[in-house]
Amino acid sequence: MSRHRNVRNLDLADEFYDDEEDDYHDDDEYYEEEDDGYQQKSVDTLVKEVQDVLGSSFSSQKVKSALEKNNFNVERTIDLLLNGPKSTPTPVRGAGNATPFSFESPSSDDVVLNARNANSVTSPEPFVPSNSKPAPKPSQPASIRIAAKPTTPQLPKVITKAAERYVKPIDVATKQVQSLSVSGSTTSINSTSSASSKKAKGKRIDVVAEYKKREAVKEHLNLVVIGHVDAGKSTLMGHLLYNIGEVSERTIKRYEKAAEKLRKSSFVYAWVLDETEEERERGITMDVAMTRFETEKRRFTLLDAPGHKDFIPRMISGAAQADVAILVVDSGPNEFETGFELGGQTREHALLVRSLGVAQMIVVVNKMDVVNWSEERYQHIVSRLSPFLELAGYRKSGLSFIPCSGFSGENLASLTADSPLRSWYKGPTLLEQLDLFEVPQRQIQMPLRLAVADLFKGGSVQGASGSFTIGGRIDAGSIQVDEEVLIMPIRELGVVKSIEMDSTPAQWAAAGDTALVTINGIDFQRISKGTVVCSPAAPIPIVSKFRARIVTFNISIPLTPGMQFVMHLQSITEGAFLSKLVALVDKSSGDTAKRNPRAIPKNSSAIVEVQLNGGSRLCLETFKECKELGRFMLRLGSTTAAAGIVTDLLITHERHETATQSG
């Protein structure tokens, strides 16, 4: 569109030559108006420019003759050659000595220019939209009406694609008629084609149908990798990605050289996921790393969570986006015991992901090469973990144990012919077990819910300037390009400009997808982690107090009314306290065991009321409405005290300044 001119700010004197100027016009040269002034071109250059668009279907002499008839205007020459000679329209009143060019379908530039000249105004008024009231008819109206052709012009086969922009196709079915009427100082344009284009642009994709087609090929799962620090999580997954071809040989060689300089040669495969300089120097994962890979039957979004206890909040943020999990334990001497029994993160991580809704888990018994592939050591670890995990709420059918070595790569994607494991292990490899995960049911037909886990200014794709991009997993519903969305809790509307998944632009995304979504129309400074993108027709509630059912972990002191916590809801952390202890609940039956207890001991289930500190508010829903936005954690200091689900919303806020309290 760079060749199209700004018709609102044109001066007629710049558009037409008067008679005196025509007398001195040189046949071999002409001046074409450009943004940076007039540039002189030869007739041969113009002929070549026209033939570059039309191809070789018109001779140079014919093109030159057409240029002369059209005062060496390239666009009108092309239109003349494509559509043939036309009759000259009647000049518009007040156009002076300027004679319109002879072509059947004048461009929008000429229509507006003639109308403006007829009006004899120096500063045109803004256009009135087609849906506004029509202007009153003047006593002597000046109008131009251009009727559409009955058929769409057909381009010759030899014409290049560049010529297509000079031919305006006409929609016969909608009988498009473009008219321009002038009255006083008000100009209005009515066109049935504009309504048609808006309808086409607003056409919505049937996401449910498209989702079924996509998942029929390969179903998608979000996989989080958890475990105690130094259990070998990053090395394990980095080596698996290398084995299945997601990481090139050249990349691994480069990592080997860099790791040797730091005397960390054993961290080569970990660097596939640990990309920051600080992570590589310290040798630990500090934030959730995300990547994607495919197996024979599944597509996975991989979330490599940190194992150090200082980064539990980040681990919770990653685990909240997961459908399934891999728990990595170190089989080395005393290493498993350190992570599982002596305040390590193996136990806490397993409890956290189960509380966040993960029901399927692969337990990888890693570093088996360190214990010489001992079956006895493997069975000891399985015997300790199995009852604990089943007690934590995992079903036996949802658990599997895989012995392997992340560093050597044994039993990740395959078993070598002389592997010591073959003597006693008959189960699947880690890659084969990944394909056995079941895909949970997605809430695609529910209202849109996308909690912001990451955000940055600008667009994720080219051409999205003036926007901002959010990242996160879609918890419910679907989203598509050009859709209007509501941002909560600021209650502002924005428009989706682009969607990106797997580093590829997409037209839509649905529940379960992790996507980058570029939104326009909202101040970036008002967006933060925890903001929820939702459907304007079904906004998520804004809550400051709610009732929940919680399960306490192995806490050292019982929970009492007024006790302060840090509440974790996906990527959000907010201060909160227990405003009321409603009842203790029997874990097995769910019946009320005791009403209004004075305290809640460890490993207990209870119904409580939670209130946010200092008038803070969160976007959350009951577990019944949206499971992902109805789960939360309560942490006390450096330990997780309880996990819970929201059962009732007690104080909701329709707007920032108003509140509604329910019984």
C-alpha cells in the first residue's frame, strides 16, 4: 500500500497539470509524485515498469501508446491495458479545466478528489461512517455513482501476481455498489462491500472442530520434571532431547567445549535446559525452563522445574501448568534418603504436584550407573516411595518406575545390547512410558480463562508494535486472532492481534495449550503476573475472601485462626490469613468430624475461611467452575503448610470500589 496516496490531504493543484504546463511537457520524461519529492523517469523505464507487472502479453509500442493516453500514469495505464478503453465520465461541477482521465472504474483517489473539488472547501470534514444517519439532500446535489461490473475481471495467465492489486474484484452475490454523495461540508461514503469485509474479518473459527482434528494426529500434554536438587533432572531431559533428535550434535559439541573450560564436563546435557549464565556457573536450575518435543504418539510441552528449596514458588508456578509429571530421584548412596527423608524436596514436590491436580507420574530412578545397576537398590527405592505416593493421593495405575542413567543415556530412549539392566528389568524405556500417559479432558467449551505467567512489551510476531505479549497455559475455553477479550481484574477490553505456539504463528489456541498471545488496546503498565484473560461475556470473579477445603502437610505447629501465610495461586503470591476454622473433615468419608475446632493438626483435612491481607484481591474461581483457578497453596516460612481447593466465594468485587458479600 506504499504506492497509495493520502487522499485526505491532497491538493488538487498537485494532482492535475494545467494547460500551460501541458504545453511544455516533454514526451520523453515525466514527473511522478513520491513521498520525498518529484523523481524524473524515462519513457523506457515506465514501459519496463508496466511490463514487469503485466508480463510480455503487451508490446512495448502498445504500452508506450497507453502511457501517452494516460499522461504517463503507470497505474491507470495498467488498468487501461487490462480492461480496455472506456468512456469518459461527465466532469464534476466545479472541477475547473481539469479533465478526468478516461477509465471505467475510477480509483478511490479520483472519486474523492472530484467530490472535494465540487464542494470547493479547503479543509474537508472527516468521513461519516456508513452506519451513521444520511446527510440531508442539497438542492443541487453533486454525486458520483459507479456501478459494479456483473463479473469479476479475469487476469491473463501471463500476468504476474503483482498485477492483482490493480484489479478490483467485485462480489456479484452481494451486489456491491460504491457511492459517494456530497452535501455542504459533510462527505459520506456508503458501500455494501465494507459490511461484507467486516463480516469476513469477524468470522470465527470453530475451535472445537479444529481441536479434534489436531488431537487426532497427536495429543498434547504439559509435562513437569520435579525432584530434589542435584537429582539430575536437567541432565536426564537434556540427554533425552538429544537422543530423539531435538538437540543437534553440533550443539552438544559446543556445550562440551564450554563446559570443559568451567571444569563442569558432566553438565553438558543439563545446559540444554539450563541456559542462563548463573545456572551454568552454579550448576543448578533456578527457574522453570520450557521447551517442546514429540514422541511417536504425543506432543509434549516440557517444564523443567528447579529443585532447590529456595525456588519452591517458581516450582509451584511451573507445576500449576502441568498435566503429568516426572519425579527424578537419585539412587546414589545416601542421596535418595537425603532427598526423601531429611527435609529434602522429593517428598514436598510429590505432594505439591498432586495438590495441583497431577494424577499421573513417572518416577525415574536416576544415576543407576553409580550403583552398578543394582536391582536391590532399585527395589529398595520403589518400596519406600510407592506407599508414600499412594497415601498422597496417586493411584497405583497412575504410577510407574523407570531405572536409568541420565548421564550415559541408558534406558532413556533405548537399551544397549550389553546393558546390565537387561538381566533383571523387563519394562519400557522412559520414552515408551511417556507415550502411555493418558490425556485429561479439556474444558474447551467453557468460558476463556488464561492466567498470565509471563509478559513482555511488544509483539511475539512481526507487525504487532504498540502491543504487549503474555504467556501462559489456557486453563479453559479458547482464544483466536481478532477476538475481543476482557483483562481482569482491571476490567479493560483488548483485541488479540496474534497467537504463537511452538514458535509458530497460529490462528487459535484452546484449553491445555501453552501460548504467547499479543494483545492491543490496553496499557502495558497495568498488566502483571496473575492477570487473567477471559471472555467478556463471562468475567472471572474478583475475590478477597473465600471458603476452602484444605489438607495440611507434615507441619511442626497446628494451624490456628489468624495465622498468616503466603498464598500461591499459579504464578501469584499474596499474603493471606485464616479468618475462621469451620470444621475438621474425615479424610476417607468427607464427613464433618468436628465443628469450629480451635486448631488444625498436621496431616488433617479441614474447611476454613481465607481472607487476603490489606484489602488485596485475586482473580479466582471455585474448584467446581475451573479446577486450575480453584487450587492454591499456603506456605509458612520455607515450608508448605497446606494445599486446598476453593469451595465458595464469600466476598466478591464487581468493581474496584464495590464488594458483594455472600453467606
